[in-house]
Amino acid sequence: MTVFQGWIDSRIDPASARVIDLEVDPAQASRAAIDSARGITAVISGQPRWTESRLAQRAREAGHAAALLEAHRRHGERFFDYLHGSFALAILDKQARTALLAIDRLGTERLCYAVRNGTLVFATTVKAVTRHPQVGFDIDSQALFDYLYHHMIPAPRTIARGVHKLEAGHRVRWSAGGTTSDRYWHCRFEDEENTFDEAAHARELLDELQTVTAESRANGANGDAAAFLSGGIDSSTVAGMLARIAPGEARTFTIGFSAEGYDEMNYARISARHFGTRSHEYYVTPGDVRTGIETLAGGFDEPFGNSSVVPAYYCARMARDHGVSHLLAGDGGDELFGGNVRYARQNVFEWYFRLPAALRSGVVEPLAHSGLGGVGPLRKLRSYVDQALVRLPDRLQTYNYLSREAADSIVHPDLLGQVNVQLPMEEQRQVFAEPETSSVINRMLYLDWKYTLADNDLRKVNSACELAGVQVSYPWLDDRIVELSMRVPGPYKVRGRQLRYFVKRALRHFLPRAVIEKPKHGFGLPFGVWMREDRGLQTLVARSMASLRERRLIRADYVDTLVRRHREEHAAYYGEFLWVLMMLELWLDKSVDKQGAPGALR
């Protein structure tokens, strides 16, 4: 859904009223504010927070756009020091014919733009930008390849050629002289373990989480909110804080699956009983997938292949059906404090580099790769060494479909000839190298702030909630929690193979023990498992694959191989890529072909 959109032209006489055009979608007026003063117009959406008391007071009295104008007038671009929370903003100077665009530090909100013939066009959605007559729509081939690689399209690229998404913590400056983009916020990780006061930081975490949850709740309609509850640490913490703030009134919503290895309903029930929340449950079925898939595919601004959007959508819709208009989500805790299994797994491989280089190259590697390397214990040593020698972040892509097999065996030559197949990995290496930290754990977290949070999970939950008609907030991603997380050294986040070491210790007297000790699970959809048995899903996939073959994006023989492997080998693994391809086809069918746009790939 487009929250706001506009354009500014550098070529027209400044006296013209059409130098700029900026509007807020009336249906989204509660989410955005617009104001003008002294020839400057500002618009801001999201849930911003001002840390300077004068600006906070101005926001309460006249709205956040008025506060933004004052902040810009008084502080220039240093106003970012005082602006926190989630936001997307634009500041347009009609007289100077300049513009400033920006989004929040972790990319909770979104903003897109294009520059054509001296005109800057911007909006909170790609589709709104492409509807401007100066822009139009043409598919970006590299973005299509990015989708196949990442199962979404990371910023700054979009599915539309020449249209860009702002990256988290970035701003764009535009004038007649050109357009520049840079990062206005730089994270600072603390690596020193000896000075870390664990007890003090644990108390701070609990206090801040309660404060942030209370503020998030107050930002909703009628000053109320309910919570997603998956049964994991993050969502259980948010639910618990909500229950502490509003005893006996907190409501939680949980999705389950009748599929072995996918259902966490029991843990959600433990948390709901522990905190006394009014819990609501729903089990998603294959029929729900068949019913909702076209709504989900077409509801996204770009192709999006994360299958866990299905439970997120049905959970948000259940909440809406119960009269809830604002949900608090638990996203972010894993990526701030080290909760994903891959962090511990990669930590094990990084131990290898603590050995002296001479020992590694002179003894271990020759032994592992000798004729005995495929026998007995040495076989495991060889596997370990081979994996360790694939340096991060490349090693994180071990299970990527386009890493395990050659791209030319999957991607059709017509598409392959237009893209750089190395670019996704090159871009990840650049992000991995950005933070000033000696901690490999912190580098992995930072990488996930972009690729897992900003480009994936937040897009998923935001879009699912928009489609369900529900506002969403993320207490774990408040700037105060983010800043606290950066002060926690890497070994306190992941210690050996222990995930979330600091957080689990900090919350051990708050959360149920079973939740603290539960193995990391996830919120995936058992699509591949269901598809083996459900004829409706099989038909849906077969129809999509037949249409996708005609687009000459994926090799027809690979589609056949993928279907066979799903049937005969690993249903969950290969079923997930079938989902990714099906969502691409459905998005193209709903969002491109019916516009009659060029580059429809028929």
C-alpha cells in the first residue's frame, strides 16, 4: 500500500506551483503527516520518536511533519541525531529545488525513488513510482536473478529497472547537480569483554523492553495492542511485557501446523499460561495456502518468496477478526543477540583459524587431503577443513540452490546472459566487511540486519499485516534495544555453541524455563511436505511451473528435475524452491502481465 508519493522537478521555474507535487494516501492518513513552511514541504510516515524534548513537544502539538520541519531548520541534517523509531521521510525545498529522502536505521519503513529527465519521483512503493509518466515499468534482469538467489530482492535494487529502494539507515540527496546516497547512521559494536557488566546490562534490557513495549502499545489505535506469539524467546518476551503492562488484558495470537517438526503450539501455550494472556489459536491448512496464495503473491510490491508469510498473514487476519488493529511482533531479537543456529554452526568453523597458520597449512590440511582423508575419522576432518576454508560470508550460502548447483544448470540462457551471477555474493562480502568489529558473530549479525531483517522478515510481516488490515510494531527493534545489543560483546551473544547466551541469562527469571531451553525452531511453512499429499497444491504448482517455463527464466529441464527431486528426495528442501518459483510466476502474472508492461517476459 502506498503511504505517500511525490515528485520534484529541477527544470521548471521555481514560481510554478508544479515544481513539486506531494500527497499522502487518504486511506493511510493515520500513518503519515505532511506540512509546509517557508517554501519547504516535509512528509514522514511510520512511528517516529524524537529524543529532543522541544521536538517531541512540537510533534505532540502539531504532528511529526511539523517537528521534522523545525528539526531541519534548526539542526540541518544533524536532525537525524534526534530522530529515532521507524520512519520514511521526504523534505522538498521548492525554491532551491532540492530533496532529501531517508528511512530509519534498520529499514522498518520503506521508500523508493527514480530520477528521470531532471525529475525525482519517490513513493513508499515501487508500483507508485513506476506509475509516474516519467518513469514507467521495465523489469530489471539482475533483480530477477537476485530473487532466485535470495528469494527476495535486496535493496537498493527493485524489480523495476532504474527504480531504487533506500537501504536501512540511508539518505538520498537530490538536486539539479545530481543524486547521492550515503549512510547517515553507522553502528558501533563493543568488542571488549573485560569491561562488560552483564548484570547491569541484563537489568537495562528488562527495563528497556518494558518501556518500549508500553510505548509501542500506546502508539496503536485506542492505545492498545495484542501480540504475535510463536512460543520462542522473542515473541514470548513481548507477550510477557504486554501482560505485565496490562494484567489480565493482554491478548496473544498463535499459528500452528499439523505437520511433524513444524508445530510450536505447545510452547506458545506454555508462555500464554505463564503470563496469563488471553490466547487465540489457529491451525493453517493446505486449503488456506490454496485460498490465500494469490492474495499474498499480488499483495507484495515485488516478487517475494519467503513461505512463512502464510502463517504471518493468517495470524494477523485472525487478530483482525477478533477486533485487533495493532500487533506487536517479536522480530529482531535473534539478529541482535545471536539467536540463529547458523551463528553457532559458523562459530565452530571459525575455531579452525585459532590454530597457528603453520600448523594448519603444514600439518592439518595435508593430512585432511591425503589419501587417508576419505577414511574413518579423517573423513570428518576433511569435511570440516574443506568447509572452514570457505571463508565467511560465502560459507553462509552453502545450502543456497544457486550455490550448490551451477547457475547455468538452473537459469535460462536468455536471462543468464543479462546478469552478473557473482554480484549477489560480492554485495554480501561488502556488507560483511562494513562494521568496525573484530567479532565474526557481530559481522554475521550485521549482515542479517540487512538481508534477513530489512530485506526479508520486515517486508514479510509488514506486508502480511497490511493485507490483513493490521498495524504492526517491533519492540525488539527499538533503537534503545539495538544500541544496547551493540554494547554486548560477541562472545556474550554466542558462547561456543550456546545461542543468545546473554539474553537467556537476562530473561531466565522472566520467561518459562521450557521456553528458555527450547531448541531453535523457526516459523516455516511445511509446503513441501504438504505438497506430496495434497492434490490441490500439486495442481497449483504444476500450473505455475508450466507457465513459468514459457517465460524463459528457468531451464525447463531444471523445473522437471526439481519436481522429481521433491517427489523422490527431500520434500521440504526442494519444495521450498518450488514455492519460490511459484510465487515468482504468480507475481508476474498478477502484477506485470495484466499491466501490459514491456518486459513481461512472454
